[in-house]
Amino acid sequence: MRGANRISGKELEMDLTPVRGCRDFTPKDAIARARVTDVLRSVFQKYGYPPLETPALENFETLSNKFAGGEEILRETYCLKDQGGRDLGLRYDLTVPLCRVIASNPRLAMPFKRYQIQPVWRDGPIKTGRYREFTQCDVDVLGVESLKADAEIICLAQDAFEALELPAKMKVNNRKALNALLEKAGVPKEKEVQAILSIDKLRKIGFDGVLRELIEERGLEEETARAALNSFKEFEGKNNEEKIALLEKKLGNCEGVKELKELLAFSNSFGVQDFVEIAPELARGLNYYTGTVFEVYALDNEIKSSLAAGGRYDDLVGAFAGRERVPAVGISFGLDVITAAKDFSVGESVAQCFVVPVKDCFDEAAGIADALRAEGVCTSIDLLDRGLGKNLEYAAKQGIPFAVIVGKKELKEGKVTLRNLKSGEEKLLEAKDAAKIILG
Amino acid sequence: MRGANRISGKELEMDLTPVRGCRDFTPKDAIARARVTDVLRSVFQKYGYPPLETPALENFETLSNKFAGGEEILRETYCLKDQGGRDLGLRYDLTVPLCRVIASNPRLAMPFKRYQIQPVWRDGPIKTGRYREFTQCDVDVLGVESLKADAEIICLAQDAFEALELPAKMKVNNRKALNALLEKAGVPKEKEVQAILSIDKLRKIGFDGVLRELIEERGLEEETARAALNSFKEFEGKNNEEKIALLEKKLGNCEGVKELKELLAFSNSFGVQDFVEIAPELARGLNYYTGTVFEVYALDNEIKSSLAAGGRYDDLVGAFAGRERVPAVGISFGLDVITAAKDFSVGESVAQCFVVPVKDCFDEAAGIADALRAEGVCTSIDLLDRGLGKNLEYAAKQGIPFAVIVGKKELKEGKVTLRNLKSGEEKLLEAKDAAKIILG
């Protein structure tokens, strides 16, 4: 495949494919992606979250902060030096830059909300659906201890998938509850984080796969590993209230369970109880989460990866700043997985009509294109002096719904011919009326 | 300044400023930037240009193609290797990636139009207004030999600055005319490209600066350099038609002058003759331009750098593809210089109202926030259980125009208190009616 684009010309033989693991988005896909980010932006803003932008490059010192992504992610960081010899890296997520911004602007009013839609880079293995450049759409609120913030994020996520018309549900858990469950199963405190990294793969590699990993890679006793995994099985087939009751029975007066109950109550306030599914096995692969964790998955969909995920990370910002704790909770929507889970494409073209000047009528046609644009119609015009047939063919192939034909005949009557490129139907009318029909 | 953010905490001493030459855009600035890109996108789409996205990373081989940016730009390219040892670089413009995409997709229908709004990186000297990461907003049309395409781009640019309400004009020239002028002044053919790089700085370093550079750095005879620069002076104070006439008189039947005349005629067709100013000294610093070159500058503004610039580059795409010529013309809008030339900011917040639950009314207030959002109001809600006064203060400081107060008193009547945070005026009314007032 890669060789296919190795073109040998007179002057050069060059590989014209994108960098390994990265992609070009030609118009059809780029239009679809813009539709998704426009919907997400508008939902984020509906909840009062403003945008933030940070540089692609970060000081390597920032990225390698021990409180941030951890060994596994740091291994996948693209590293480089600038001409001044500074050690830099491409950001691997949008959370670390957010923490840096907050830490370096101590006078920002709290709560601080922001969304951020930017690419991130990881020089890791390439599999189906895993790329080295991918776009994250993050929403976070900082400075709120109350689980109301977690519930607001859940509510926003529900709204976002509703607006995307992509049926989905959210699994919710609490790290403190998960830790308590593992402790009860006999997992030693010092192996908890490692165990959680394996349990996070339950949906991907199944019970037996995780069991093997817990024993072979994480060094748990088989009995302990089985006990830990079995304790999750007891929750299967229960509803949220029953799961909470069972957690309470198992763990008693555990803070994690109290938080889950409270979160469920706030979710009711926000009216999103049906979107939420308590999932005691849900772990999330990052070690900086401190409480709530969640993960959105698509209903009735081939895509099994999470469409969005996040949680509470109360210690990270403070660690960056070397100052007091800044409670924080956020969610990250994956633009690439969302566009893989549903086809958002609407064609190659953004033009709603294509103006075709019949010979010697370019001047007048340019004026009509201008008038159509003034009416709000996205309008393309023939720049090649092609014949009528060729032009109609080009426009139809681009998926442009209408052609506006401007010839001597039309001009004499002060009108244009509007042609519906799907039905072939034609009408002679004034440009203004054509605009109305095109805009629907 | 940089030291100010070096925070020494218990755990770490870390530089929290952005990477040298790069910037964080906190909400106020990010909102302003999003406003500008939204306007640009909508104008680009009105002309039928769809989006394209390409990766930040390119193979170094692509970036260093001898037909592309040239030595000067390549020196400023951020280089890195991936874990597979491949030589990569961060893209330094959006033109080279476009050429690569076109060259690697030989079946794309022509004309091919696209816009592309993405950051680019150059590891060069930092001065006022020059950054190492900056965002370009490019619009190009490929496959059109006719100068109608150049005129369409001019028309689009005029529309864009009108939509941005940023008074501007465009200088237009033709490289073939410029070359002919230089030849006539006695500049040797082999020194033309070098001379053009200096002449491009006329506005920045003035007549004497360019003269010195032409002599000392580009190796021209003083007499030749003076003759070249003086030939531009004769055009001062003339209108477009007079300039064309003078060019014809000086250069006779020169192709560049013919093209300028034709472009001016098409600009009339598109109704943008008043936006265009023929500028025989305009060079543009890149050596891949082949015909039309243009540059937009702000009227009555402190910013002297061009707000947008571009031209025709008929040989570049074919050179990349190692195949037949693909005529091309495009323009690049500088997001950073545009936002420097005019203040597009509208505050720290995107929220149009802030819901304040008075004690024990959070549930009902959350429902009201939900209802306001359903009406299309961007709504934030207090998550901190702060008192009324603190909340109103926070909302006003964020620049949120309205507060919606929800207490027992309001709930009993099935209403809310709408408070205008500027005037202090309060009204008791139904949430729906509050939404109407907020939306204006």
C-alpha cells in the first residue's frame, strides 16, 4: 500500500503517504469531523465552558512530571530539541497542559471551566483505530469539591451524545470503591495501581485474559486474582440501586460507596439517571484518578472502545503547582472513535449550488454568485469555461444539490435557471427565489 | 518574566511557562480566536471551499523537497525522529502538505478547492508578533489556469475582511512583471530570486535598507540596485489604470502586464476593484510563486505586517507529483496578526446566564438550567454552594450578562428571578420568558 504512492518522476522519488500512524482528512472526512466538533463545541458552550488553546510543544520536564501520565505514556512521547538545545516533546494529552496553565496562573477565578479541542501525539503501536496523531475534545471543571461537578459533566456528556444522535450509555465507578474491593479480595496495597491497569482491560481481553495478566505480569497470587475478578461478577444483571446496596453490604461505610450514592443522587437532579450505569469493575488506565471514573460506550455498535472517558483527579493540579490541592473533574471525547462509530459524512462539498455561466456570461454569472452568497447560499462558480454538460456532471459528482444556469436567455428575462441535480427538474426564476429554494 | 512562574514547591521546581515562542490562549483570547476562525470558515464555505486536515508531522523528505519552502524556511524546521528511526519534521506551512495530498491522490476531481486552518511551526528568531507556533488559515484552488481563480480568491479575501469588520486593502502584483522590471533595470537573471527576497522587505526596512541589502548581501552593482528601486518609485501616487499604462509603456508586450490587466478585469466582474491596489514593487518572500502575488494590509492600523498573503504557484504541485503541471492559486490568512490588528474579545465567558440556587434549591435549579439550555441559552450553574452575593460577584467578574436566581420564594410561584448583572435590574418571571430576554 505505501509503495503505491511512491511516484518516480524525473526529478524525485518521494514517499507521498502521510507520516506513519497519521492521516490526511480529505474534504469528505474533514467535513464530517467539523460537523462533530461543531456539535460538541455548541454543547460545551451551552454548559458555560469556554475554549482554551495550548501549544503542541511542551517542555519535556512538564510532560515527564511524575504526577502526570506515567511511564507507559511517557515512553510514547515524541521528543525533540529546539535550536537552543531545549528538550521538548509533543503533548500526549490535554490534561497535563491544562494543569500547567492552571498552575502558572494562580489568580484564575475558581471554578475554572474550559473545553479544549486539539490533537495529541503518541508514538505507540498502530492497530485498527489507534493512530499516532488523534484529536481529543476535553471538558474539565476545576476548583469544585462537590460531586455536583461530576454530575454536570455526566449531564453534558449525555447531551453531547444526544446531540450527535449516537445512542450511548455511561459506565460510572469510583476509584476509592474499587480500591476497597481489591483490598477486600486481598490485593496488596502496593499492587493496587498495577492491578487496576489490568482490570481496565476486562472488556478488551476478557476475564481469563485479565486473570492471566494479574498473575503473570502483576505478580498476584492466583487465589487473590480470582477473588478480585469474581467480586465483580456478583454485580452482573443488577440495576444501579441494587449494585449500590451490594457495594454497601460488601464494603460497609466506605467513602467510595458514599460518593457513588451521592453522585447518583445528583445525576437524578440533572435528570440523567437513565444514562448512567454503575460499573464496579470500571478502572480507567490512568493512575491520577482519585474518585469518580466514567466511560461512555456506544449502544448496538461495532465499536467497543470508549467514545469518551474521564474522572476526578483532585491531586494532579496541586502537584504541578507545588501548592494547595485543586479539585478537578473532566471528560475527554475521542473525535476519531466517535467518527468511527457513526458516519457523519454529508458529501465532498460544502457548496449548496454551482453557478454555470453559459458562454460570454461570466460577468453576469459572477454577479449572481455574489447575490446568492449575500442571501446565505454557499455558492461555487465554474472557473474553467467548461460546457454545460461537463459542469453539471462535475457538480453532481461533488454532491452539490443545485445548479444555477446563467445564459443569454435567462439574462434577457432577469432570471436564472435553477436545476435540481438529483431530480433533474428545472425552473426559470429570479435569483432571490432560487436562493429561497436552495436554502429550503 | 520567565522566572516569575518558577514555583518552588515541596515536590518540584519546574518551569511552567509555555515553550519558548509558543503561547497559551486562556478563555478570553481563545474565545476571540474562535470568533475569527468561525467567521473565516463561514466565508470560505460561502465560496464553496471545503475543509482539509493534514498531520502536524511530515516526513522530512517531503519538507525538504527542493521545490518547497527553500533553505531559509527549512533551517527553521523542527526536526525529530520517531521510535522507528524515521526522519520527521513539524510542518512549517500548509502549502507543502496540500501539494503532497494532491500529488498522492491523482484521481481527485479538478478544480480542487479546500480551506485548511491549522497551526504551523518555525524554530526561528522571536520578535514582536513572531511566534514559533502560529495558526494559518489557507484557501487554495487547484487545476484552474484562468485568472478567474485569482480573482475569486481576491473576492473571497475582500468578503472575509468585510465580515471581520477589519478595514483592509489588497496589493496585487505579478511575478512575471516584476522580473521584467528587474531585468530592465539590469539585474542579472541569476540574481533575480535573491533580489526579490530583499525587495519584499521594502515596507519593513525602507528604500535605503533594501538598497544596502541588494548591494551588500545580494551582490548587485550600486547602479543596478538604484535603477531597480527607482523604477518602482515612478508608480507612486498613480491609480490602477495609470500603473498598468506605465507598466505597458516600460515593458511593452509583457506577459506579466497582460495578466495584471486581465486580473483587474476579472476583479471588476467580481465587483472588488476598490479592494485591489496594483503594487509593482510587491514581491512576496517565497520563490515558488509564478504569476499573481498579493498581500492584504490593514487600513489605519498600527499593524504593518500583512494580514493575509498569497499568489499563484503553477509549478509546485506538479514538481511534487513528478507529473504534469497543476495550476494553483491560494491565500493564507494569519490568525495571529488578524487578532493583533483588532480586538475581537468579548469576555472570559461563553455563558449567557448564571443560575444561582438559593439554599436547598439545587435540584430545582438544575432543572431550570436544563430548561434554559433547551431554549438555547448557554447556562452555567453554581456548583460551590456559595452565597448569593459571592455568586453574583463571580458571574459579573466572568462577564456573564444575566443571573437567574432560584429560591423557595421563586419556586412557590413557578418562576425565577432574572437579574441583569450590568444594570442590577431584577424581574420575577417564568424561565421561558427569562430565556427570551437573555437571548435578546
